[in-house]
Amino acid sequence: MSERARIREMRSPIPSVLLAVALVILTALLTYQLWLSYYDQVRAAEVSTRNLASIFETRLDMILHRTDADLVALAKDIPVAALEQKSVPIYAREINAKLDSRLFSVEEMAGYRVHDANGDTLYSSDSAHTQRVNISDRTYFKALRESPDLGLVFSDVVTGRSTGRQILVVVRALRDEQGKFAGIVHGMLELEYYRKQFRLLDLGKDGFVALRRSDNHALIVQIPGVASEVNQRLGSDHPFVKGIKPGERALNLHFVDALDGRSRIAGIQVVPDFPFYFVVGFGRSDVLAGWRSQVVVVALSTLLLFALVGALMRRLGRMRVREAGILDNLAQSETQFSELAQLVPVGIAHFDAEGRYTFVNSRH
């Protein structure tokens, strides 16, 4: 191959094109990998929020089934004659003991109560420390007094008059032989229990967990939250209201909170047989914090790689130009030597190590 052909080969753009294609493919692979990482982070957040909500939902479903069974049993066991104030001394020890027995291994329950048709306390668990009160003004009491066949009724969040703490009351009516309203028996769900459980979760900076009613989307308890939000209902355009379809038990929602404008990923679990659902939410910025750090590292690494490749290509280009110049000078020198050798009046010859001619002038 001639020196000029070698020079043309070194100046060929093919290696540069191949390198550019390789860099484009590398960039595409890195972008795809980042997209997969993004999807994995979002998917992991969806699964985590739904699983956490499912844990609370399973526990509440069990407690409410047990409480309902207890209320049904108590309603059958309490004699109608015991639902009069004058009969309390006769039945107090027996009925109070039955109410106490229903509290074993149930942390959420604050107690059981029996009230007469006027709303006065007749019997209670932990009766020695329970204040006798009247609840005739409570909405749930009025509803059952007017419609004793309602079945299981849940109150709004109220402050217990005998406990002084926020509770959710689970109630059934007591009726006489003619079906007439004779009072109520109820259990009290301790909401501070859920606040303590919610606080144990690592929710990140923008996370939250809440228990709401599914019939009207009223708030029961939420962390973080403020007292004024309790019993507040969501508007018809809220993502939770629009997202939960009839019969749907589990779902994930991606939404922007109208209150603070922050994007969140939420998992929702609906209690199947009772009007409640749990929602656990993570802030999208918290979920993607690690992914964004990964993007920055990959982007900086890619830019550094491109910068190094660019610098190497520039240096290689300069070396090729310099080598091409040297080869051009050598070719010019050989031409000048050949012309000079033809002009001298003596014979000139050059032999290699094996004695073969490599150059002769015309005189030789």
C-alpha cells in the first residue's frame, strides 16, 4: 500500500461514525435503564402503600366483625327486665361482667355500654371507673330510637362522655318482645390506638395515612392531621371520591393534593362489610428521591464519558494530522533524493540485507 493510500485510510470518517453510533446506543441503553428504575420505584410505592392499608383494613374488619357479634350476643342475653333503672342492682354484676369479658385481647375497644330508652347508662365495662351519662342527644341514639330495625349503626367521631377521648361508637338497638325500642348496647372504638399505630409508619416528608368512611368519605382519623378535619367530608371532585368505584376493594391513585399542591401516590383498601377504608399515601418527591440521585449520577457520568471521548477524538485527530504531515515530508524527501541521484555522474545503487537491489540510478 502506498504512503498516500495509508494517509487516506487514516483520514477515513468510518471509525468516527462507528464511535458516534456506539455512544448513541449507550445513551439509549442508559435512558431505558433509568426509565425501568423509575417504573420500579413507582411500582414499589404502589405496592407498599396498598400493603400497609391492607394490614390496617384486615385488622379493622376483624375487630368490627367481632364487635358486631358481641353486640348481637349481648342484645340476646340482656333481659328486657334489666333495661329499667330499678333493675340495675339486680343485674349489674352479671351484665357488667359480660361486658368486661368482651374486652379481652382487643386493644382498640375503649369499652362496652348499655343505655336505656331514655339514653341513661345502665351497665358498662370497667363499671367501677365509668361515669354514668346520658346520650339521648347523640345522633346515632336518635336514629335507633326512631328506627330500631336499622341494624348495626356507626356514629360520627365523638368525644366519649365517660372517657373524654375521641371514639367511634358501634351500636345496636335493644328491643322488647313487641319490637319496641328499649335502649342500646354499643362498643367504643378507641381512635387514639390508630393514631399510635399510624405514627409508627415511616411515611416520609409528604406521606400520610387515614381512616375514612366509605359512605360519605368523612375523615375519622389521620396522621398527620388536625382536629378540625375530623368528620369533614370530601368534595365530589376529590380523587378518592372519584377513584373508589362500587364493589372495588383495592386500588392505587396518583393525584395532586389540592391543599398543598404536592403530588402523591396512594394505596386504598376498602373494608368489605363495613363503611370504611384506609388510605396510605407517599409523596412522589420522597418516592423518587433515590431515583433522581441516580439520574444525576448517570447524567454526570455520561457527560464525563462524552467529554473524555471528545478529548481523545480531538487528540487522535491532531495525531493523525501530524502523522500525515510527517508522511508527506518523507514522500517529498524520497522524491527529492531520487531526482538528485539521477543527476549525479556516477552509478548509485542500494542493496538490502540479502543483496537485492532496492534502488539504482540510470548511471548505474
